[in-house]
Amino acid sequence: MPETFLVIGGNGRVGREVATQLLDAGHGLRALVRTEPRVDALHRTDVEIMRGDMGDDQALASAVEGIRALYVATDDPEESVEQMRNFVGIARSAGVERIVRLSAMSADPDAKSDLSRRHGLRERALEESGMAWTHLRPTWFMQMMLEYAPGGRLDLPGGTGRIGWIDTRDIAAVAVAAMTGEGHEGKSYELTGPAALTYQELADTMSAATGRDFVYRDVQPDEYRAMMQAEGDEDWYIDLVLQIYDRISNGELSNLADGVEQALGRKATSFEVFCRDHAAELIKQL
Ligand SMILES: NC(=O)c1ccc[n+]([C@@H]2O[C@H](COP(=O)([O-])OP(=O)(O)OC[C@H]3O[C@@H](n4cnc5c(N)ncnc54)[C@H](OP(=O)(O)O)[C@@H]3O)[C@@H](O)[C@H]2O)c1
């Protein structure tokens, strides 16, 4: 019998890849999902689906039963910190030995940025749990470009700031290695792609890969706030996103790291390869 691994956040941008790669490697999969399963991997008949969220102790206790190693990703409201503290207690009591968690670059319990601080506090909860842990600390996902260019327009407040964009397939590969293999315990993997690119460079590369026009427009933060409000985003989330764009514009997220190579012994995927592999999905936005 293959071992069954638990994925929490399997509908997510990274979680769906973790689920897919676990199944492709022949492992068993249980997924705790907050909403309906929305991705192909979770519709396979051999996947055990449970419904619930990080605020639901009973669902969490059922999900971790019999599980040795798990992956967890959630979103980042203030209550996510207390929920993680609570969750590690439930997991530990059930005998879970290893947790791999999707964090973020520059996670730090003392950071000024809400996102970095909340990630840092959740990392700390894991470190103090007594279970083996691996922190995945990616920069921004290349896959965001499959959603962020409606009509070919990248209207974003990124200025000329650079980001070491990473492919979620690489993050997932590190997650699967850390869940199923040895030697990743107690590691914080800083995960970036091979190049720090501006939004203008992203648009140019997307245009070159698809033969279609993708155009970047640097919008002011106030205009972007109004755009997010019109989309129905909650205020806490808008504040968090604008804080990140401020850091991007100031060049604070431009560093590159070799976590993919450290964990997997191979180079991270480039944005050119990402665009080539996803050309049809990029064009769907036009
Ligand atoms: N997006 C990026 O570029 C980026 C970069 C670095 C780090 N991160 C970090 O990665 C994490 C996930 O972000 P993402 O962009 O990947 O979001 P995402 O694609 O929406 O994935 C988050 C997943 O977590 C699930 N989830 C959220 N809150 C939950 C809760 N209370 N209980 C159970 N499941 C919950 C969601 O479930 P449903 O879909 O079922 O609602 C979703 O599947 C965040 O902590 C973020 O800070 C993101």
C-alpha cells in the first residue's frame, strides 16, 4: 500500500501541483478542502476528499488521522496565526511527524509588513511544535500571470521593481521532496526563479512566447485599490497586497535564491519556459 499524504489547500496555486505530483509519483492522497474541489487532481476517484477549514477542529482532527507527513497552505488573515498554533497541537497529538508549509520570502515574526510577520509567526508555531518542519519561502508565482493579464493588459502598481518570479511546479516539487524524502527537515528553502524581472520584461516575454500583445501599465496604488474594491476584495487583503507592491516598487523583492537547486539538485524553471509551457492559457486571457 502506498503511503497517504495529506494536502491542505489542494485547490490552491501550489497545492494543486503538490496533489498532482504526489499522485504522479504513485503516493496516496487525502485532501482537506475549504470549498468544492476545483482542480483535476482532486477529482480522481482514488483521492480521499474531506471538507473543512483551519478554524474547524473536528475537520482538522479527522484529516490528520493516520497521517505521517502533510503539506499546508492557507491564505493570510490575522486569524491564520492563531489557527496555525491550534493546528500544530492537533497534528502533534494525532502523531503527525512532519509538516511542510507554504510560507513566503522574507517571513519574519518581527517584520513590519503584515504578510511577512504573519508568515514568520506561523513558521515559529511549527518550529516550536516538536514535529519536523520544512518552510517553503517562495517569491511571487509565475502562474499569477495566467490570471493577471485580462485582455492582455497587466495593469499593476509594480513600477520598475524586479521580482525573482518562481514556477509553482518548482515549489510543489520541493514540497513533495520534503514530504516524501529525507534531508529536508529543519530547512527553510528560499525559492526564486533564475532571473529577477520587471513587469515590463514579463509582458515582453509573454508577447514573444505567444506572438500576441501583452502590455504593462504601471498604475498608482490608489487606482489599484479602487480596482480591487470593484472586484470585491476584502480590505485586509487589499492592504496586504498594496504593502507588497510598495516593497516591489522599492526593489525590496528583487533578490534571487537557490532553494530549488539546494532541495532538488536542478535549476529553477525560467519565465521563458513557463511561457512556452502555458502559451495556450496565456492567450485564453486575451
Ligand atoms: N501568490 C503568490 O504569488 C504567493 C507568493 C509567495 C507566497 N504566497 C503564499 O502562499 C499562500 C497561498 O497563497 P496562494 O496565492 O497560493 O493562494 P491560493 O492559490 O488561493 O491558495 C490558498 C489555498 O488555501 C486554501 N485556504 C485558504 N484559507 C483556508 C482556510 N482557512 N482553511 C483551509 N484552507 C484554506 C484555499 O482553499 P479554497 O481554494 O478551497 O478556498 C486555497 O486552496 C499564502 O500564504 C501566500 O502568502 C503566495
